[in-house]
Amino acid sequence: MLAIFLKTVPFFALIGLGYGAGRTRFFSEAATAALTKFVFYFALSAMLFRFSATLSISEIFDARLASGYLWGSLAVYAVGSAVAFARRLDVQTAAIEAQCVCTGNTGFLGVPMLALLFGPEAVAPIILILSIDLIVFSSLLVILVTGAREGRMSLRVFRTVGVGLLKNPMIVSIVAGLLVSASELPLPGVATEFLTMLGNAATPCALFAIGASLASKSAERMAVAGWLSFAKLVLHPLFVAAGLYLFFPVTPFQAAVAVSAAALPVAGNVFMLAQHYGVAPQRVSAAILISTAASIFTVSTVIALVSP
């Protein structure tokens, strides 16, 4: 376990460096926003495109892996929703809290860290998990919040979801890469070198951006944020492990990657959605801050327990 913890330390040290730069205002919020935009639209997109261009849909999509991960995520989503409704929260706030407990920071933290820790064989499962988080759960949040506000489901809601997916650079990068792969046309050497160079910037920049963005997060509503962090860091990987080891068994390696991805802290895009819709952004902010800090220890523990 110590060896794995030491392997994860550099990743979290980069987050800590970003946090220090943001906290001391050496890195302003505007600079953090610009760096995040660079990672989101360019560096991470280049990395995902290059990964996808070397894989086929059959290599990425595994029905049992998708079912097991989806089962575990929906189970913890149900728990998060039940706890929220038991506290008499409305549908919109319950949807935000449920999103916190089932959506990890797979894009900015999971892709670079797990790909390096588990090796290139982990890329396909990670892309599948990232796609499920973006397509299923982000869409579900938009549907629930918009539907609750309008009092009904309409075609406009699903149009909003569809447009949002088409504008997401991670989804576009994965699809574009798969199309290149399906064409069986090799990427020119110059293009490969360009994508590799740009994609290599994703890891340090994404981790630094996570830390810098955390510096502006508040730690209000600690009890609720603590519950959401516990559900994300502990319950989510437990439910996904149950789904993949008991109900939809896959290879030990696939299970290890998926459970490790489920152990990641609350995703930053949940805060972006909460802020966009004006639904409990401080609560989400605190959950991201607490879960990211605690994940320094919990993620390495989970990886040590599930590694084949």
C-alpha cells in the first residue's frame, strides 16, 4: 500500500501546488479559468483523441463492464437521492447531491493518473467510464433539473441535453478518435507528434488547475459536504465493486480500473452545472474540496486493495 501511495503522491502534490498558487493569489481566478479552458478544450481533448484513435469501439465498449459500473453508480445515486429526499429537499437539490456521489473527476484526474498507474491497457475502460459519466449522469441531471423547473418533460429538455453533449469537447474528441480508428487510416507522423506533445500537457496542467480552482471553493455546510464526500469516496467504489465482482463479473484488471475510477473525488463539472442552474453551488463546492483532500489517502487505499 505504501508503494502505491508514493506513486500517487506526485499527482496530489501537483494539486497541492496549484492550490497554494491559487490560495496566495499568485494564480488569479482568471488565470485558473484560462488554464482550465486550455486543458478542457485542447490538452485533454488531444489526449483523448489520440487514445481513441488507437482503439476500436469493440475494445472500449464491454457490456459487462458498462453494466457493472452503471449498476454501482445507479445504486449510489439512489442512496444519495433517498438521503436527500429524507431531508425534505426538492428534486433539483436532490439531483445535484446525487450527482456528487456518483460522478468522479475522471476527466481531469482519472484519465492522466489511472492511465499512468495501470498502464496503457487501462485507457479503454477509463474512456468507457468517462463516457458513461458524461452521457448518462450529466444528461440525467439536466433532465431532472429542467423538468422540475418546467413541471413536465418536453422535447426542449432533450434538445438541451443533446446540444450539451455535442458541445462537450471530451465527447467530441472520443467520437472523432473512434471515427479515425474505424477508417483504418493511420495518423501522419507529424499529427501524432503534435497530439502527443499537446496531450502531454494535460496531466500537469489539469492537476494544477484542479488545485488552483479548489483555492476559490468554500467549505460551507460541512456536515452535508462530509456525507457527500463519504458517499463518493467510500460507497461509490463499494457499490461498483459489488456490481463488477458479484453481478457482472469482469477480469480483475478491468474491475480494478473501474473501482479505482469510482473512488475518485467529486467532479468539478458538477459545480459548473450547480452554478449554471443556481442549485446549491456552495454545497457542491465544499464537497469537491473535502473529497479531493481526503482522496489523497482513500484513492491510494482503494487502488492497493483492488490491484490484481
